[in-house]
Amino acid sequence: MRPATPDGYLYYVRLKTEYGIFYKIGFTKLQSVEARLNFGGNADVRHIDKVLAFVYFKDAYDIEQRLHEVLRSQAAFGSRSHIPELLLAGNGQTELYSGDVLQLDRDYTDQQKEQTREKLYQKMTTIKGRNGISRSERDGLFDVVFSWTFLIVAAAVVLVIMLIRALLFRRDAFAQLRSAFTDPFRKKEKQAEQKENDAVVSAIKIKILKAQKEALMSNPLGRAVQTP
């Protein structure tokens, strides 16, 4: 929900969890990241490992939304994610990234990112397995369904196989021809979009660093001057 006014603090924080290292981009009108993640008595504050940026902007909310928009393909979870078993469920889970997307963490490594992704994948697999039927139940169900439907399906396939092959041949030929003309343009469009997104992130990063420097000069002991 959009706040009444877009001014506030833009923050970027590194979180250390049992699933690995995550980075969170967020907006708040509170006076610290700790206050934000502890809002409502939430225990997510315990995951804070390092505050990489906490700066005031008159348009902080709009900056945050723009960042999530251009970085959505790198998000650790989907835009509507709410997985109770994982961190920040209902408290900013969609704002998490497994990589240092703003490049403000001097300790970041690509290996760290891959380890986080692997741990997250294993956890997601466990969750899906627990919420679904067991493997033995699934295998048994498959055997029953397969035994009853095999003959019917096989008979139908024999009758239409020649027609399907003809249709597939024409479809594949058309798809290959279309791809030959459209793929180069799609590739260029994606490259142009990625270049534009990178430029947006880079510009915001520079803006953050400039604001941190100004805050440090004007208030050396201030909370909002933490630098990576």
C-alpha cells in the first residue's frame, strides 16, 4: 500500500539466516532497520547481519518500488510470496534477494549466492513434499491410473498418430522459420531492457552513496550514516 507521502528511509540490509545470506531492499518511516523488522514484535530482527544503507530521501518509497521493479527477475521469491515456513513471511519476504543486487557489500561472493540458492531449494523441496502426498502414495496412485488408462490412450494414439506427426511437422517448420526472424530482435530487446535496468540500479546506488557521504559529513554519529 502506498504511503500518504513518499518520504522516508530507503534501506539495504544483509540478513544471515539458516537458509543462507539474503539482502533486503525496503522503505520505512521508522528510525532504524531494527525498528522496521521488529515492527509488531516480529522476530525477524534477529536476522540482521549488517546494515549496508539507511538513508533519507524525499522520494524513498518511489525509489524502493523502482528498484524492486527492475530487479524482479533476481528476487529470491515471487512478487506474491507468503511462505510461513521461511523468513519474513508477511514482513517483506518478496523484497529479498540472494545476491548483492546493489553491490554495496564488500564481503559478497558469488559462491555465497550459490550456497544460499542451494539451501533455499532444499528447503522449498522439503516444504512442497510435506504439503503434498507421500512419494509411495503418489507412485501407487500413478500405477492404478496408468493401468486403467493405458489401453484407451494407446488405441487413441494409434488412430491419430499420422495426423499428429503431420501437424507437428508443419508447426515445427513454421516455428523454426518464425524464430529465425524474431529471435535476434527478442535478444536485442532483452539486452536493451537489461542495460536500462542496470543503469537504473547504478544511478540509485550512486544516489545512496552520495547521501551516505553527506549524512556522514553533517552528522558523524548519526544512525543513518552506516557505510558498507
